[in-house]
Amino acid sequence: METTQTQLLFFNHIKSKIPPHLSLVEEIAETLNISNDSAYRRIRGEKPLSLDETHLLSSKYNISLDELLQVNSKTIIFSDDRVDFSHGFGNFLRFVAGNLALFNKLQNPVMYYYSKDLPIFHFMPFPELAAFKFFFWKRTVIGYPELARQKFTGGENDPESNELAKKIDELFVTLPSTDIFNEESVNVTLSQIEMYKQANVFADNDILLKIYAQLEQLIDHLEQQLEFGRKFFYGKSDAAHYAPYDAYINESLIGDNTVYVQSDNRRITFINHNGLNYMSTQAPDFCEFTYKHLQNVIRKSTHISVVGEKQRSIFFNTIRNKIAERKKGLIWIGMALLSWSGTVGCDWVDCLC
């Protein structure tokens, strides 16, 4: 490949990685600390890039030179998107919101989410349930020492996290997406709730019942959106104004948490690792491999968006039955305690609680 052709290809690759509203010329000029005119001449191939300039640009935009130069290599460059949780959980939510904002700016984007757990976006309209997930991630997954002996009281004490949750909900409802999940995707949250119930982490049973109630609301909302094949805000039904929403159930092939975003001018793959962290790549071969894998999973899955009413009803009713069983046990305990309080005195019941 000729040097000029390679350089033109290099700049086309950079252009595909920057948000559409940014100027390629200004980005190059700022990165290399040169004038716009000098940047133009490099972009047009009139002035060769130095080795130092190539290294600087490829590092900033995570471009594999092996791939660019068509070197036979199995190396794939991933961007390390780890979140610094030492500065607060808000960093993770800002990471999620920032990526959703970027996806929405792409040309005709579609997000595929292949998940073990329900995608984080679905929890955001339900304050106590979202706060529970945040608390679980902070206490158990990240391991914040200050939460080690703290009970969950039902709220998120950080106002910024609450605002970011609303922002994520607003961005998600406008982004076309396809989910691939199965019953285990909901069982993850049920297992987390059960774990904290057995460990006596919930401040009281009222909070626990509230969490189950909001999980039921989430399931109802999810089913309604899939019935229409479009997203809409919880409690509203103006589905025609928001993004298309597709979903599939696969009972055997869920193996990881992968997010794949495809648009007219860009493809990005996010791979989950070590809890809440992700690494991402825009390497064409890897993204193509990911897309083909997802299409293979979809072909072997049951479509439950718009069509597949019977399968959709069975799927969601099975989940509702699981939640109802857990709630029934709590309600029975509550009724029994009330009954005992009438015969043995409230002080004894208070000790049990």
C-alpha cells in the first residue's frame, strides 16, 4: 500500500472514531499542536506524517497500526474504559450516560445488548429498585468499606446519581436497541435481593416489598414496550414518538455481557469485565465477528417484540410468579407477626424485627 494511500486511510479511520459534530481538521490540529492549514495538508496526503505524529494520533484514537498496514496479526486494540470508583459511583453513571449520548449522535444507530443481567437502563425509572442496584454494586461488587455494615434503607443518598439516572433514562428511550436475554437475566436481580434478605441487609420488610413491587413494575413496563415494539417512558404510552425496541429470548446461549453498537459510519463493541468495567474496540474485524455472533444467537432465539405474543406472555408471567412467591412469604411473615403481637405483646415482636 502506498504511503499517501495509507495516510488517507489513517485519517478516514480517525474520522470514523470522532463524534460527527466535531471537526476532523480541528481535532488533528489540536492533537498535533499545529495550524489548521498544516492539518489540512496532512489529511489530504500532501505532507507525510512523522512517526511521532502517527504514534500520537494512533494512541489518542486507539488505532491499530498492524490493522491499518494490513500486517498479519491477531492483536486487537481495546480502549480501557475502567471507571475510577474511588471518586464515587457517579463516575460509572457518567460513563453510561456519556456513551448513550455518543450513540444517539451517530447516523442511524442500533444498540445490541447481550446480557446476563437486565441492562442497567431498565432500572432507572424505578427509584428504590435503581437505588438497590446501585447499593448492591457499591457494597458487594466494588466493595466500598463504608457500606460493609450499612443497611439498605430504600433510597440513594447521592443527588447526582439520581439526576444521572434520569438522564440515562431519557437517553435510552431515544436510542433504537435490541436486547437478547433469558429468564436468568431477571434471576440475577432476584438472587441479589435474596442474598441481602438472608444477610439482613434490608432495613425492614416494607423496603423489601417495595423493591419487589418495583421489579414487577419494571417487568410490566418492559412487556408493554415489547408489545408495541417501541420504547416509552414509564407511565406513558406515547410509544410512536420514541425509538424502536426489539428483543429476543435465548434459553441456552447467554454467556456474557456484550454491548455492540452499529451505525452508518461506526461500529463499537464493549466487553464487560471485572464487575462493572468495560473495554471497547472499533476494530472492524472484531466488530464484524461480534455482529455475526449476535446474529447467530438471534437466529436461535425466540422473537418477543410485537410478534410472539404467546411466548412473550409465558416468559413474563413466569417471572411474575417467581416475584409473587417471594412476596407471599414476606406477607405471610408480616401477618403472623401481627397475629402474635395481639397475644404475646408488641415488645416481643419488636425484638424479632
